Amino acid sequence: MKRRQLLTLLALTGTAGCGTSSQPPPAAPSPAATQRLGSALTTTAPTPSSSPSVSASPSVSAEPGVMLGSYLALGGRTLRQSLALRREQLGREQRIVHRFYPWDGYVPTAEPDVADHSLLMVSWHGAPWAGILDGGSDATIRSVARKLKGMDRPILLRWGWEMNGDWFGWSGAGNGRDPAGYVRVWRRLHRIFAEQGATNVSWVWSPNWNSSPDVSWNRMERYYPGDDHVDWVGVSGYNFYGESPATLFGPVTRRYGDRKPIILSETAAVRDKAGYIKRLHTWVEDNPAVGAVVWFDTDIQEGTDHDFRFDTDPSSLAAYRAMARDPHFNG
């Protein structure tokens, strides 16, 4: 896929804006595969859907660059202070700012600290499927749809991520080993958002790079809701034990990159950070289906002592700065 063929969110209905917010959303849960790494997923592609993706007023950009952003939570700093530090270090704003919202708790009506020209990516927690499929959660879904619509800015919505792992309550492993149920839930959410007129929302389907358990019923592709219900395909992948970007992201990109733009929705490294960032930089340049990279930029992750920041040493900061200032990442 040529980069000029990628769908861009800049053409979504609605203009970027911000209002007021009472409190920040909660911090993100633990990264998916911290201690649960299985074998890499198969790369056999399923039969493509006969229908093209339906997005919220998508258009083709002349030559979009890769969007670079982060989930940003630095110890001792507010989001605004963290964004200011990264702006000073990189000489640019975050193109994507990643936030985590609970399923049925506090969801803000605005994100005033996120710049007008930054895209907001919302990872919305999942929930057990039965309570969604029976209609019992429809009011919650409608409420969140109206709040995101009311933000009046383009939003990447990443619901129920890493469903092919076994560490979240919305996983296939925790819901009867029935990936088709996840698909039905996704489509229900998608329909309700459409009924609420949330056309500023673009849907990011985001599995983990490998499956746990690594068995046939839990393969990533079994959870795919279909091209008509997905705008971006995301993937989570971390360098915990020396994994390369090709290992983490190659299977997803090969499977879906000719049909959907790819977003590396969570990535970071805990060893050889400079080396990993340099390899990531090169790999993304060599894979034009990738339209966005989102770093998991935090040193206060609950449940782990890993420091995912890219500025833990001068060499990793220099490597990340070089990637951020490369024109290829000016999306």
C-alpha cells in the first residue's frame, strides 16, 4: 500500500477544539504482554471483505507522513507539564495523545491539555461481553458516544484492546473462548455510536502482537469485526526480551496493511532502548502501511517497575529525537 492511499483522520467531520474538564481519566492498566509472551501469530491472511471500510467522511491525503504520539504519564508531572517537557525535548507537539477511559466510570467531556492540532486516541476499557450483548450497557455506550461527539475533535477510539490476550476481563479467554462474541459486541458499539451521530470517531481495532493462549480459537483474526466496522488496525508490542519491530508488528502489517492503515498503538522498550528506537525508525520507514506510532511513555506504570520513557539515557533520547524530527514522521 502506498502511503498516499492511507485514510487520514484530518478529513473527519468536526473541528479540533477543547473545553473544560473536571478531573483527568485514570492511568492506563499494565501493558499487555509484560510477562505473558507466546509465539508469534500466524501470518496467513483471511479472505478480504467484499465491502470497503466505512469511515467518518474519510479522504485520501496527497502524501501523509507518519503520525507520532504517546501515552504520556511521567512521575511528578501533570499531563500538561509532561507535554511541555516533550515539546521542549523534541521541538514538536505530540501528533497523537493517548488517554485511557474506564468502561462505566468517569469519562470527560473535553481534554483541554491536548493541543487543538493533536489527535486524541481514547483506549476505552472493555467489559464482560454478556452484559453488553443483552442490551444492559446500551445507556453507558450512548453516554460515552455523546461525550466523545461533544468533544468536537477527531478521535481514534480503541475499544477492548488486546482481546487475544488473557490479562483483561474482556478477553476471549475470559468470555467463553468465543471470539465471535467479541465481534458482535464491537458491531453493537459501532452501531450505537452511529445512531448517536458520533461521526468524529474513527475505530481502532487493536490486538496484541501475539496471542495468549497461543491456540487456534484465540488467533487474532478471529476477533476482526470486518472492514465495514474498522477504520484503523492497531497492535501492541513491547521490546521486553529483545523482540524486533519486524517480529512485533510484521504479522499484523502483512495481514491487514493492504486494506487498512496500521497504527502501532502501544510500543516501548525496557532494554537497548536506543537500539530498539533506531530499528523502529527504520522499520516504519520501510513499511508504508504504517500511518501512526504511539509510544507508551511512562515511568509510573502500575504493577511493574519498568521505565518505558525514551529519555532514560542520552542515547535513547537522541534516537527518539532523530525519529521525531525525521520528515517521514511529520503526519
